[in-house]
Amino acid sequence: MPQIPEKIHELTVGQLAARSGAAVSALHFYESKGLISSRRTTGNQRRYSRDALRRVAFVRAAQRVGIPLATIRDALSELPEERTPTREDWARLSEAWRSELDERIKQLNRLRDHLTDCISCGCLSLDTCVLSNPDDAFGDRHTGSRLLVQQSGERQPKRAAGECC
């Protein structure tokens, strides 16, 4: 990995890409979404401050766990622009996502626990399967792959979690 001398306070897009592991196109995309920023030289070349390295690392880590870019952008907007964010800054931002990540973990565990049962049941029913249609409102009264419009407008109860076929 190329080292950048401490006396250099701004990075080119190529240097930022090499140091962060992100493609240049990804960096341009992040900038277009307001996740990182650059200034333009007189020759219209991008220059990034050194703290962009940490911002890119934060964006990539948040993306890996499924945090939407809009949420990442909102979090990054809370960081100070005049200094490199500290460990405490990052901890405060990531703490806000803990409950969302815990909920995703619960959903993935539920998927893992029901996947084998659902696949092995052989029903191939997309309208009654708790995994492919967890909020099934019609499964108690109708079967098949088409959605039938209820004439009475009454709402059907949802299936219980784990109830399949």
C-alpha cells in the first residue's frame, strides 16, 4: 500500500483510492451522494483532505452491514469538518445503528431457522409460506399464486410467526 508523506495534507483521487481500497468510480459516487467531499484545483482536479480516508472506511463498513447510504450521509453530516473524527465520534455514530443491526440479526436468525423446514415441506406455496410472504392476509381463505381481491373489504388475520404450509 502506498504511503503518503505526513506533509501532504490533500490526496488525489488515485491516492485516496489506493489507500482506501475503494475504486475511483466508487469515490466519485460517494462524493455525488454527499458522503465525502473534495475541493477542485485550478486544473479542475479533485483534492481530498486526509480525513476522507476515515470517512471512506466508515462508509464501506456501514455498507457491509446494510446501512442505507442516506442514513450514512446523515451520520457523516454530524461529524466535524475541521478535524479528523475521533474514536468517540465514530462510537457515537455507530451506537445509533445498534438496534437496527440487532433487528436484522433477529430476522436473519429467523430466516436461517425456518429455511430448511420451508424448503423441505415441498408446498412451493408463495402465498402461505412464512418466509416468502410473512404478512399473509389471504392465505387462510384463498390458495394459489394469484392475489384475489376481497369483496367485503374485511381484513384477514396475519399468520403466526413460524406457521408454514
